[in-house]
Amino acid sequence: VSNRTPLIAGNWKMNLNHVEAAGLVQKLAWTLADAKYDPSKSEAALLVPFTDLRTVQTLIEGDKLPLQFGAQDISVHDKGAYTGEVSADMLAKLNCSYVVVGHSERREYHGETDALINEKAKVALAAGITPIICVGEKLDVRKAGEQVPFVLAQIDAVLAGLTAEQVASLVIAYEPVWAIGTGEVATPEDAQEVCGAIRVRVGELLGAEAAEKVRIQYGGSVKAGNVVAIMAQPDVDGALVGGACLVAEEFAQIVLFYA
Ligand code: PEP
């Protein structure tokens, strides 16, 4: 049995303005409180648009809600002439605990490479923000049965130059691209196969302690109805949840998977 606290993280993507955000956070907090949510059994984090961060921070800190929060992207630059970008310092000043780096949608629509994602992870860590680093194969790779070597090559690249201590502290999200937003969830065995292989690789690269401590999430069409079986896998330490996190009751049920 591992000592890793599972992390259930809701990726809002480009949904909810700051007024809608306040409504969802309050409803989620009430639902979790009613169900006697125990954050020591599963940590819950909200990964929200930049424009929602201040509102979400104010609610969570003001009401001492048992929720973490963070952003969906981070600039590799410190400051300066980078129109539209948001720096690590800006996110740290808002008390962000987490930031998603390398989501498949950013890889696909913004051309993000493993090398850039590696840089973003380093910038986040240097600012005291925990990166949630996303990896995962597309359908053609899965059909060819190449998912494990493909994802391990991504792991080698996104973790390059990080210390064992840094890797022990961060989160890796295994998100098979064919399962994101498609309703097609990987089987618990599929999730375990790749998450387990990632942990072995972290051990080879950085030693047993980093492998034991690093949290590895599964993401891809996680819902209240399938989370329990996925979380029962030994190397799955949580879930990165897209669509289902926009409904307070459903996300609460996912956070409460242990109940
Ligand atoms: C995601 O965007 O990280 C994700 C897993 O989305 P969904 O849950 O909607 O498949």
C-alpha cells in the first residue's frame, strides 16, 4: 500500500467565466461538506482559466475550503515582451498550487513539444508550483500496440534534467489522447499498464524514492461511474478530469471515490 495521497484534479479547460466559476466552487464545496469529505483520503484541485484564478483563490482561501487550485498553462519566460503569456511569478502570487503542462490540447493546437513542456515544468518548480505533466499516445500508436515505448520516450524527454527530489514532488498525468473527451475510457488494465511502466521508468531514471513518491494520474473520460475501478489500480494515484468536472455533483462524486 502506497503513502501517496490521490489527486483528483478538474481541468475546466476554456469553460466558465469568473461569475460562473464562483457558483461552481460554492456548489462543489457544499456538496463535499454534506458528504463529510476527507481531504486526507483524496486531494481535490481545480485547474481553471487565468481569468478565474483570483475569484477561485478568494473563495477557497476566504472560506478555508478543502480545495487546491491552479492554472492550465505557464510561460517559460520570466517577464517582458511576451504578449498574452502569464508568468510563473504571477501564478505563484495568486497562490496556485498546481499548473498543467503539456496537455494534449496544447500539444495539438499550440505545437507544444516535449522540450518546451520540460522547460515549463522547470519554471513551475522553480516558482514553487507543482506541475501536472501530461503524456499520452494517440489512437494510431495504441492500435499499433506501441503505447508503452511511446509514452516512456515522452517521459524521458519531459523529465530531462530534473532532480530526483523534483520528480518525487510532481504529478504525471497519463492521458491517452483517444480517451480525452470521447467518452471512450481506457480500461483499468490499460491505465495500469502505462502508469506502472511510467513508475518503473522513473525508478530507472531517478531512483526508488522518486518512483515511490511521484503521483501518476489517469485522465480520459473519467466519470463518477468508472473512477472506482480505475483508482483501484496500484500505480494510479488520481485522475485528471475534464468534462465531468464542470458538474459539481459529478466532480464531488469522483473526489469521494474512496467513500
Ligand atoms: C482532460 O482534458 O484532461 C480530460 C481527461 O478530459 P475528459 O475527462 O473530458 O476526457
